[in-house]
Amino acid sequence: MALMSRKKCITLGFFLLNVLLPAGAHADSIEGRVSVIDGSSFQIVESGVTVKLFGVSACAINQRAHYQGISWPCGAVAAGWLTENTLGYTIRCLEEGAGGYATVLGRCFLPDGSDVAKKALAEGMAIAARDEGILIVPEYESFEKIARSKSLGIWSSTFKLDGQTYRKSFTQ
């Protein structure tokens, strides 16, 4: 049996890496304790890197929602929720790119392995982000639907679609 050429070996190696490793397995990661900025972003204390949760949006920090005619601070509540769920823990984030005011867009995980964004969606503290109506992370839709069906968090109230739309309303 003839030996494979070096070029074919390298090509086969790259192919096997891409097939055998799960999606995102070779993404860069960052971890550390976090200081919450708002309902969907925080700063990694040790490095100073700002991370925005990839694929979700939350009420802007000063945004309000309305429940049966009563105004409540949905942005502050979302930030409080994120603080409560991350304070004192080392959070690990897989980088998904860069965007806007954040240094990094990331899928972030608690020490037990749970996805912070999925948890926020399921508890009604975030919205699955969309780009021109198409979900950025399709798997997040089911978590948002859970919260909607149970009228949890922001889904108990009326509010602007997301923090980004809310912020744009001040600049137009």
C-alpha cells in the first residue's frame, strides 16, 4: 500500500477536525468573574473585556415595561437577574465575533455548564435576537416560547420589542 502524500495527509487531517469536532469547539474562549453592565452584557473583571451575550437582547438598562397600566423597570430587573445568576462565579464564554459596544459576542456558560442566554430566555429576562426577522440562534426560539407561554418576566407586560429598538427610538 502506497503512503499518502504529505499534502493529502494535511487535507485529511483538516477534514477530520472539522467533521469530528462539534460546531464552535475551536472557537476562542474567555473566562473570569463578571461585572454586569445591563441585562445582556458584562465585563470580565480579570481582563476588562466586555461581552454581549450572543443571540439575545434584553431591555435597555433604563427601559420600562408596563403591566396592567403600571410601569416597571424591565432593564434594571434584567440586569439584576443577570447579576444574581453570575455574581461570584467564573463564567466561560465562547467567542462568536465582535459587535457594537461589546468587545466580544459570546455564548456564555455558568460553572455547571448551563447556557446563560438560554436560562435568561426561559425565565423571560431576554428575547431571542433576530436579524431582519430571522433568528440569529434558531435553537433559542423554544426557550423564548416557554417564557411567552407562561407570561414570565417581560412577557407578562407590554414593552418595546428589544433594547436595541428602544435605544434607536431616542436617536431617530
